[in-house]
Amino acid sequence: MRAALIQLTSGDLPEVNIGTTRERVRAAAAGGAAFVLTPEVTNCLSSSRAHQDRVLVPEDEDATLAALRDEAAALGIWLLIGSLGLKTHDADGRFANRSFLVAPDGSVAARYDKIHMFDVQISETESFRESEGYRPGDRAVVAETPFGKIGLSICYDLRFPHLYRALAHAGAEILTVPAAFSTVTGKAHWETLLRARAIETGCYVLAPAQCGLHPASEGRPRRTHGQSLAVAPWGEILADGGDAPGITYVEIDRGEVARARARVPSIIHDRRFEAPA
């Protein structure tokens, strides 16, 4: 099965991003991909909460979701919309950072809300407080497809190996990690963490990423790391999207999951233990 990782430089205007994303999804399908993946916040990458409040909408009104569901149905592909920023009905007004797995008939096969919020102080000049604008999810998700079971995650989730262990124990064979990684942390940790998650679980890891300097009509422009990666269950890097927008293809062989787990069956060697006092 051929998969395609779409690398984008999404701006903060959803109506502009839709056109670029649709073109890339169509091109990926034309390139033979049966499973196409887009990065985190495909619809709107913005550092301004006020701007997000003006342009984001609830799931049932989101034009990006509707357009990409139509594309999946027209092309007959499985499509992971890495994530969309969406309004919720939460009393505090926070958004959801939600990933969608869309089936070839255009239906939503699975939804996943990002669990771990990126609240960090990377340097004196760069900090992020994702939880101020987004509320965390509380449920891990595995979805069934004809080419394997998919465990969903988003970006900062990557630093929490227990989540991926739980997904693998629930049957996941492919882990998706759509991201908009910081350039500082991306350079230091992105590849290492993705390879570690693959090795620990014996899963394929597919990580489509945002890249470059993102256009901003309001607020501080943001730069992201890029380097969309596909990692084999044994830990080898199969494909690297580099640092520019584009499409990266990778062949997925479900049998490689079983072969990796047979060589080192750590996925069945977990033992319960008492935590330190």
C-alpha cells in the first residue's frame, strides 16, 4: 500500500489553505497513494487567539473538513486530516485540536482530540501555551482500515511513550503523528522520538509536518521544522520530506510489523511493577 505524507506551510486564513491542501491531496492520489496524510492544524496555523476566535468554527461548519471529505470520496482514498482547529461548546471557550480519519466514501471513520498540550518555555524569546487556547482530549483512538489498524496522535503527544504503548497494545500497526514542530525542538528531537516510538512498538510511524515560515495576517508569524518522516517498524527512516512543501511517498507492508515484533517481541513482555515511593 502506498501512503503519501503532505507537507504544508499553512497560513492563518482557512479559505486560502483549503485550495492548496486540496491540490496536494489530488496530486498524492494521482501519484498512487491509497492513504494520504496532512499535518497538524491543516486549516489554520496562527499564534493569535483573537484571530483564531474569529476564523475557527465548530466541526459541523468547518469548510476544510467538508472539502476534504468530498475529496476523499471523489478520489476513493483513505485520508488522515492531521488536525483541524475547531470551536467547541466548552464553557471556557477553548478550541479542540482534532484529527480526522476519513474513509473512501467520505465518512469520518475516527476522530481524535490531542491529549497533551504544548505548554513550554523553549528559550527566553520563544514560549508556547497551547492549553490557554485548546482544551486537551482524554481518549486514545485506534481505527480499523483494510491496510492495518491506525493509532492516532498529534505532535506533542510524541513525547509521551505510554500513549503509543497503549495504542500498540490495542492493536495499532501504524501510528500517525501529524505535527507543527518547533524548529528548535524539531532539530534536537523530532527524528529521534519518531524512531523511538516505532522501535518501542514495532509499528510504522507516519508523521506529516508543517514547514517553513507561515503567513500571518495577525499576530506573530511562526516557523516550523518540516522533515515529514515515515519510519519502519524496525526503526529505519523510509522517507523524509525535507524542509519545503511537497508530497513524500512511502510503501507500507503490513507484514513488516509482524516481522519486527517477532524479532524482538517486547510488545508482549510488559510486566506490572510497583512505582517508586
